[in-house]
Amino acid sequence: MKNSREQDLNIHGILPDTTVNGPGRRCLIMLQGCDRNCPDCFNPDTHPFEMRTVFSPHELFKRVAALEWIKGITVSGGEPVLQIRPLITFLKLVTEKSPLSVVLFRGLTLDAIENRPFGPQLLALLDILIDGPFVREMTANNSLRGSSNQKICFLSGRYGFDDIKTDADSEIIIKPGGEILITGFNDFRDCGK
């Protein structure tokens, strides 16, 4: 991670209320920076290693803890593991000081995390891991997976498959300035063609 403050998290964006990125109402935290360059990635704006909004793990925890309506947080990217040390610090605060659950989307597999430095520490803090890259030809559009090659790994026993079924696969949010944000897994890139 090309971060001048390596103990901090470089955040692409925060969505404080989502229902399609894990069980219940959640806060979605999208980290900035990815070196994977997966074709047809859903969040290509998160790839550049540019500084966006920087939070210390403690600052980010205070912000998340103030969201009284959420049941958990979901972390996606970019590639979250590229910021593994400050991410672990943040997730320790979440798991030790709140009842919030933790979901992580990752472009590599569970085995790849286990074999990375600090990987086992990260996995110990997760309730659900969605692993594997998005593959457009294998689109799943359901149950938290963008493509059928991705695995949903229930790591804590807190959740099972019945907990992740939703009535909607995506959300469309129109921000006050008119910016449109799409989150979830329906692919709207081909609409109107």
C-alpha cells in the first residue's frame, strides 16, 4: 500500500446504510487500491493507489460506532488485504468494542489469506469472507457472490446461508449532488444497449 501513513486506512468511500452487502443493515467500507486488475471488476475506481480519504483505525471505528441502526460492517475494495495491518487494528476495535458483525470481500482465496503475513489474524476477526475474483462469464447475482466461482466462507458460526438471503441483489442510491451509486451484484453496465 502506497500510504504515507501506513498505520491508517485509505478509504475510497463509505456507505452508512446498505442491506445487500451482508446480513441486515450494514455500513459498507470500500478501501482504495488494488493490484489485481480483474476484468470487469465492479469497483474499478478503487484500483488506483492514490490517497483518497484517510482515517486512523480509531477514527473509522468512532464513525462506524455512531451508526446506531447497523448490525455490522462490510469491507470491500479495492483489495482490503493490501492494507492488512491497519485493517486488523480497525477490525479488532469493531469485534472487541461493539456487537457488530464483519463481512469481507476479497479477490483471492481463503487459502491465500491464510498463507499471507497477518492473514490468520485477519481471518480470526471475520464472520463471513467472500473470496475469489469476479468472473463475468460465471455471474451468479445472488447470495453475496458476483460470480459462482466465489466462495462464501462462514468463519465464526454467527451466520449461515439462511442469514444471507435477500429480496434484492443491488441498491441504487442517488446522492444529494446527483451522483448515482450502485452497490450489490446486478450488472447494470449493459442497460440500454
